[in-house]
Amino acid sequence: AHAARTAELAAGDDRTVGAAHIERAARRAAPAVVDVLARYPAAPAGGGRVGELIRGLDAHLRS
């Protein structure tokens, strides 16, 4: 999520760039990562834009 936010800022604060980074990260996640993530609660609210990106990745991996 931090790398995605950095890419957004480098692209003039373009949120589509961050979303694309999160999408790629979700596609690369191994099934074991998804299995472990399912043992934990969903990502919490807050954290500004990085928090939004984390929650997006979390939701994508859980779906």
C-alpha cells in the first residue's frame, strides 16, 4: 500500500495508479497468503489514503 501511494504521488496524485498497483499485488498473492489473511479480522478503518489502499487490497484478497 505504501508503494502504491508512492506511485500515485509520482504520477501527480493519480489514484488510478495506486489502484492498479493494488490490483497487481492481489493477483500475485499466493493462496497461502489468502488462507492466512482469512484468520485475521478485516483491515481497520483510518490511515488516510494508505489505509484506503490497504483496505482495498484486503477486500480484494478476501473476495
